[in-house]
Amino acid sequence: MGNRGVLSNMGATRVNAIVWGILTGLAGMEHGFFEMLQGSVAPSGVVIEAIGPSQRFWELGTEPAMTVVPNFLVTGILAMIVGLAIILWSSAFVQKQYGAHVLMILTIMLLLFGGGFAPIGSGVLAIIVATRINKPLTWWSTRLPVGIRGFLASSWKWSLVICAAGYLFCIVSAIFGWPLLLFFDARTTNDILLVTGLGVLVLMLYVIPAGFAYDIEKQAASPLIDSMKEGLEP
């Protein structure tokens, strides 16, 4: 009950930024873990495969990334540290005055230090959403018709859950190929993952205005709730 109250008071915009930030950090740490397993060896270039041949669970599970550090072990350690920093910052400090700016710096660091290419998409969306935390959302409130705004607001929670689940599914499947490899060959599995990843991105773009609509509806209801409480006071 208390946790649901905290979630309700937090605001959908901040929750979106937290979720995208945590998922970005987790994906970055996952890349870093497999880079560490490759040991203290130099990559062949700036663009690398986070999962090396010896650690690979299926032939196309390579996890492409980039690094400016010419050492897999150091790259992996840095990716895990930055990924953890993104998780902690998103969870506790993203709503602060410079929350979005710090998150942007950390996301750039994650890209440069082996955190992978795919996680950067969710990181960028987290940054964009973080800039609107505790803002009046005037632009959205004047451009979203009331009916559409109500539908978006009512669909925010379940669309967020589905999107986060899809993101985690992509991470697990990209590493292990499971469960898709139970039914398809490697090439088809890879194609399905690409389409699924694109679908998750599209759903993310839906969840963002849905969260804004939820907060707008919540802000609009607050004066009514306050007046009702005042009317009930003796």
C-alpha cells in the first residue's frame, strides 16, 4: 500500500525516466560483464563484440558495442561502473535540477566505454523525459484533445509494464537466443529480435506522451480533490 502511494505521488514522467534509466544501466552492465570475461586483451578496433567467441551462447549473440579504451577488461569494468551509476542516479536523483544533464553525461560515457549501442536509445529517451520532470507540461495539455488525453492516461501503466517486459525479453534473447531458438534458426531469431526491438522503441515513444497525459490529468484533478477535502473538514 505504501509503495503504491509513493508511486502515485512520484508522477508518471519521473517514473518513466527512472524505468528507462534503470533498463539502460542494466543493459550497459550486461555488456560490461561479458567484456570483462574476455580478459585483459586489446580489441581489434573501436567497434567491438561485447560477447566474445568463447562466451557466446549462440552464433549471432555478439552484442555490438564501441570503446575508446584499448582493453576488454578495463572497458568491461568501466561499463559496469557507469551502468550502475546510471541505475543509482535514475532511481534517486534524476528529478534534481541537473538530473537530466548528469544522466546525459553518464549515457555518453556508457556509449564510449563499451555499454553497447542498443541501450543508448533508452538512455536518450530517459534524458528527454527527465527534462520534463516537475514541469507544467503546458505544450502537451494544449495539444492533446481531452478524449485522447484520457485514453493515454488510462493506458500509461500497462503500456509501461509491457514495454519494460519487452525490453528485458530483448536483452535475454540477445544473450542466450532463448526462447526463440527453440522454434527458429539463428538468422530468423536475429530478425525477430530486430523487429521486437523496433516494436519496443515504438512503444516507448507511446509511453512517453501517455505518462505526460497521466500527469496532466492528475494535475487537473488535484484542485478538485483539495476542494472536496476542504468541504469535508468540520
